[in-house]
Amino acid sequence: MTAAPGLQELQPASVTIHDSVDEAFIEQYRRDGFAVLRNALSAEEIAAVNQEAVRFCRGELGAIRNAGDIDPGLSDAELMKKFLCIHYPHKVSDVMRDVLHAPRVIEAMTGVIGPNVKAMQSMLFIKSEGKPGQAWHQDEHFIPTRDRSLTAVWIALDDATVENGCLWVLPGSHKRGVLYPDRETNDVRFDCTNEAYGFPYSDDQAVPVEIPAGTAIIFNGYLLHRSLENSGAHGYRRAVANHYMSAESLLPWQRMPEGEAAATHDFRDIVMVAGEDPYAYKGTVDITSPLVRPDRSGGCDR
């Protein structure tokens, strides 16, 4: 792959689906910033998560911020079309909490992060036809870790394709370790999240990651990635996206007390998923709760 003049040349990458967390998997993760793992969730686990999504949308698991009024007369399909993504579902759902601990996922996390791993965020994407994607961004921009260990696990609950809004990645874009500036976007293809810009890569260098249901994309917090809208009548493009990092690192994220330095602030609404927590003496707190990500159909000012 040859970069256009003035652009950073990226390593070419093919979307290889790995059967195990072996040296080839870890090597691709290091080189390209992402690797794909088959059978992260079983068919039974996928069915349980998809059923849990219906319960969330019906309000059966409690109130969800930004959800608005729920019409009990709507069918499941009609109701779910109103939702793009639910943040922090693991806070109220045993099913979603179990996904954080999925054995294949934890094997991947200990392989690319290390023996001590904590999770701090979960997201349940529903994304029915017509719902937008998310513009180019880096997860570490939103969840800053001190040691750059942030790692996303994006698990397809339906076959993810270009037509229904799969992830696109810029392979190797994590290597510079640079967080690019962001700005608002009015592009109707995307939700209300800001877009990254000013990076030395072009859209024609992006690779679509089309994967079957149950497969996980494991990617680095500095990797530039995006998704496009679920165009046409393609049903859902449901997915789980969970975030992990090394337990050795403090997490200067959210609700920093006045007068506290970023270097010592540590977000403690976490879930340990592997190994030991060196900061266990700090305890844990319950800060976050489920909320609905706004998209353009509901306005971006919520």
C-alpha cells in the first residue's frame, strides 16, 4: 500500500480471523493495532445478550438516562429502532457483566495487556437500519490511561458487514502514540460524537473489518477507527464494545475532585477481570449508570 504524498504510510493489513491467542495474534495486534478472534462468544451467549437488549429497551432493567418515554404498545422491533447504543449495561445486568469476563476475551486481554487487567466501560450497540455510525476517533482520547494500555473488545452480535455498518480501521495508526484533535461534525452518517482530524492518513487507506457474529475485534486505544451507518434494510448490527486496561495504571477519568492532580486521580468504578489489583486498597465506587448515546434523530444537545 503506497501512501499519498504527505501522508503517513501504513502497514498493509488483511483481516485474518485468528482461532487462538497465539504469537501470530499478538504480533498482528502489535503491528497493526488490532487483531480478530473467532468465537469470543457462543451462539447461546449471543442470544442471551440480544434478549437482554430487548429488556433494556423496555425498561425492565431500570431507568436509562436519555431513553425518553417508552411506549409499551410498540413491538420489540419498533422499540429497538429508537436506540443506537446503551452505555454501562454491565452495571445492572448479570448477562452483560458475564460478557466482561468471557474466557476467550480474558485470554486475549492477558495476552496483549498483561496478567492484571481491569475493565471500566461497557457498551451495547443495537444500531438498526438507518442508524448512524461514529466518525474517526481514538478511544484513548475519551478514556485516558497513564500507560497507554487501553484496549477495546468489539464483539459482533450479528454478522458485521460494510452494508450494515461494520468497523473500519487505519492499520498501524496507533504506532505514533499521538492523540489527534477533534471537532464537531454535521455529517449525517455519524452520531453526535466528535470526529478526529489532522492525522496523516487518508480514508482510502482504511480497511473494513467484516466479521461473523461471535467474533471479536481487539484493538489498541490509539488506533483510528470509525463505523458508517447501517444503510438500507439490513436489520440490526448489534455489538458489544467493552474497554480494558492494565490494573497497574491509574485511570485519570471522570469526576476529578477539585484540587487533585491528574497524575494521582484514579477512577475506581472498575471491574477486575484478571490477576490482582495493585490499588485494591483504594476500594471501588459506584459512579456510572446506564445511559443512551444520543444520535441525530433525537438531537445532539441531550
